[in-house]
Amino acid sequence: MAAKDTAQQQKAPKKQSPAMALAMLFHETYEGMAPEFGYTTNKATRKFNPNSPNGKLMVAVAQKVLDSGKLPYTLKQFEKEFYGLDLEHFMHYTTEWNEKKLKLKIKKQADYDGWLNYFKTLSPNAIKLLAISGQDILDTEAYTALRRWYDIISNPHRIEKIHQAGLTNSNKKTKSITELATQNDRLGVLMATRDAIAEKLQKGAGARDTAALARELTEIMTQIADYEKRMGPKKDTVLGKLLEDMPGIKTKRPGKNGGGARNTSFKSRVTIKDIEDNE
């Protein structure tokens, strides 16, 4: 069996070079069409022989034509090669095409907000072209961010939602509600909850959600006002500044850490008029 396989391998024809294939194609076509033009070819060279002087010449000429880069490249040839590409080469050439045509280098971003801020630096024309040709090279988050800017270019008034949502200022650092709750910062939790609800309203909630969010926001703001009232006057108010200088009066407002217990004191019942009368 091994000897038989070896014999078959020896009989297997060698793969033709592009120049050899072109020379044979030209020779066969030339010989086949000659009678149609009333031309009689040389009997000695009618059968192509790559080892004959005529055959060697044709292969050499074919190689020179191929090396010149002037050989016409048909659409059919292009389609054959294009559809034969594997995914890796297709992605590579598609990325290169976009970067060369759009004159940009696509930089990988960490998340959706990163892509939003990256694409806002591109020109409207680049956004429009990339929206068409970038589907095969961008991941879902990147393409979604790209499409959002594409929609904004078509409908400029939608830019307001980008700014209202705070997506153009992603570097803003604030404590989360969980962090504030862990620190027992009651007022901070209420204010963070208020801000979160307000942000949802700014992003454009539906009619049904807007009504519910508006009610929640009102309730939270009322709770904040009641809590601040229980803590006594603020230090930056007129009454707060006057009481701060009064000896023997303790503040009822807890520290910024939010861990202070409520201190009932005379201070919470003192008015500006009482202070003026004492003077």
C-alpha cells in the first residue's frame, strides 16, 4: 500500500506557476482562434511544449507581463479572490481600507461612553462613511455609539440629550449611593437619590415613567428639606453665623460624616429676634 501511495505521489503533476498557466492559456486560445481568422499556425509548435524554445519563450514573456503589474485585473478575478478570503484576512483588509480612506486610526475604547467620546472627535463625513463600512470591524458597543452620533448628525437637536445625560463629561467623580449608605450619610443618600432620579428625567423618560419619577423626586426633595430643618440652621445662613458665636450653645447639625446622634438643644429654638433682644 505504501509503495502504491508513493507511485501516485510521483505521478501527481506539479502545481503550475502563474506564468506557466498564463502561457498555456494564451497558446491554447491562440491556436483555437487561428482558423477563424484564416490563419494556419506552425505545425511544429501547435502542441504546447514548455521545454521547447517556443514554450520557454512564452513562459518567460508571461512572467514578464505578470511582473510588470500592467495585466488587466477583471471584476470576475477580484470577486473570486475576495469571496475566497477567510475572516481574519477580511477583517484585516476592511480595517485597513477604512483607516486609509478615512485617514484615521481607530483606537480601541474600554466601554460605550469611551466610544461616544471618541467618535465625537471625528468629522461628520467620517461618521457617515464609517457607519456604512464599519459594521464588520466594530464591536456592538462601538457601532451603537457610532450610530448614535450618526443619528445626531441627521437630527442635530438630539445633541441636547448627550449633554443632559452627562456623557460628554464622564470624568466627573461622585460617591455612589451604596458608598454613602455604608458611611451612614443619610443626607448624602437622599441627595444622591434625588440626583439619580433627576438624571433619568433629563435623559427623556416615557410619559408614564416621567409622572412616576416626578412624584418620587418631589417626595425625596421634601424629605431632604425636612431632614435639613431637623438638623438646625446651616452655618452659612445669618442665623447660623450668629449662633455660632454664642457661648454655651451646641450645634445640632451632625458632622459631614453623618454619624452624629441627634442633640436636642436650646439653639434650635432661638430666633434672630431673641438674639437682638438680648443685645
